Amino acid sequence: MAWNDPGGKDEDPWSRGGAQGPPDLDEAFRKLQSKFAGVFGGGGGGGKWLNWKIGLVGLVVLVVGYFLAGIYQLDEQQRGVVFRLGKCLDEQKMPGLRWNPPLIDRVQRVNVTMVDSLKHQASMLTEDENIVDISLTVQYRKTDPRKYVLEVEQPQNSLRHATESALRHVVGSTTMDAVITEGRAALGSEVEERIQQYLDVYGTGIDVVTVNIDRSAPPNEVQDAFDDVQKAKEDEVRAMNEANAYAERVIPEARGDAEKAMQEAEAYRDQVIAEAKGEADRFEKLLVEYQLAPEVTRDRLYMDAQRAVLSQSSKMIVDVGDDNIIVLPAGQTSAGAGGTLSQDELRTIVSAVSRQLDSRQSSNR
């Protein structure tokens, strides 16, 4: 709405409602100044005193703010390295609520318990002049905050270079089979030990927790050929195992057979010796009987011998002298069936043989 209405009368918006014109900013500032003067005990015209008190309050506020700005807290995992005007102090801040003057001291926090990881991958030449791809993970902690902050400008790069150097040294003195197969655990331990030696020499304040070999394999270009070689080695090991199993089965059997043969031979030896001793004892006893009754003993021995021989024959032909021959077929004797002669048959044979023997003795005389 315009200040001038159609009637031509001027109407000031600040004069409505009995107002006396626009507010005076200078007057408002003077009233505020007088109120501050009243608060600090000043009267009218005490501008210098008011300015001095305001400056004092501002100084107190700055001091309090400066003090509060220097308060900080370190948790249990952290240690603080203090730099005063750019120079590192020997003091190391421990966990808890701490204070250092701002703008004078700078506190750098270092976590000494958290385990960090560094992954590394490279292609390297082994002792037997083969190339392998190796990837590993180094787990470490920052155990010395002062060395970690001061001694090395970039500890992560130092750790990476130490890992590269240690890995190349160890792999370069190891064969490909050991790196890829059974020697991976020993490889990780040796790399860990050598990395720690390098880091101690550098003074990094880093402690290696462990080194894990994630992958160790030949390059992708020769993977198929390497698989064939590994398969051939597995076949060789399997054949050797089968041969060893066969040897372990055959050797005990052969030893058992040899032991059995030895036992049978010893048993046969004992049997023969026992039989020989028995025959010798029998002969000695027969000798005594023969000396007492030679004819009876002779006939008895002859009959026993004939019984033993004829019992094994199916047909017997006996020459009784005077061109007479006695034939005893198997059907006429019980000896043909593997039995023994009857008493009559045996007596007839013995009588005939005895007569023949007597006649021969008489003719010889």
C-alpha cells in the first residue's frame, strides 16, 4: 500500500497507533551500553572502565577455552606421542584423561594392540630356476609408538619393502616343490623371522605377529604342465605304496613258510633220531635174546620181516625147492586187500622157506 492515499494525504506507517517515528539505533546502543555499565558497577560516563572489564571477561573466556581445548582422552588400546614445538618428548602418554597445551604440544595417537594386515603378491624365481606366484598376508602390531612415529617416515612402505626382500631371499633358496607343497608352513615361518629382523634394523617399532602364505602356485601359463607333473609324481607315490604293501604282505608269508619248513625239518630230525635210537635199543635187546636162543630168534625175525614185506604185496610167489613154486594170488590171501596173512598161510610159507634154507646150508657144507 502506498504511503499517499488517493485523497492526497500523506500517512507515515511509523506514526500509526501514536508512534513517534522510526526507532533510533544510536539510542538503542546507548541504552545497552548503560545496562552493561550498571552490571559491572559503572556509572554514566565510565566507558573506559567498561571496556577494561569486557576485555578481562574475554581474556578469562579465552583462558578457559584454551584449557578446555587441551583436554583429551586415550583409551586402553592407545598410546600418545607428544611433540612440543616440533620436538618429540621422551614422555609417552598412557591411557586415561590427559591435558596438553594446545598450539604448543601436538599429541599423535598410536594403537598398540590392534592387529593390522598387509597383503603382498609377487612372482619369484626358486632355487631350481622355476617361477612361482606367491601371495601372503603379514599381520603385525605397533608395539613401540615412539619408534613407529619418529624413526621411519612411512612405516607401511618399510614393512612392504622388508616383506618383498625377505620373501625373495627365502624363495630363492628353496625348491619349487617345497614352496608349493609340503614346505609352505616352513616358508611362512622363515619369512616371518626374516621380516622381523629387517624391521628391527630399521627401528620401525613394528612387531610381526604371523605370516600366512595364502597362495603359492606356478604361473597360469604353465599350470597345465605343472598339473601333469604333479599327477605323474602322485602315480609314482601310489606305485611305491603298492609295492611296499606287496612287500609287507609277501615278506611275512615267506618268513612264515621258512619258519614252518625249519620246524618241520627239526621235527623230522627229532623223529629220525628217536626212531634210530629205538631201533638201536631194539637191536640190543634182540641181540641178547639171539644169544640165548639163536634159532627161535632167527625164525621170529624172519617171520616179522616176511609179515612186513608181504603185507604190502597183492601177489606172492614162493620157491619152495624141488622145482616147486607156490603162487598166492590176492584172491586167496587177505594180504591182497592190504591186510595181513593168516596164520596157516604164514606157517606154510615159513615152513617151505625154512626147508629151502636148510637144504642150501646142507649143500654148502
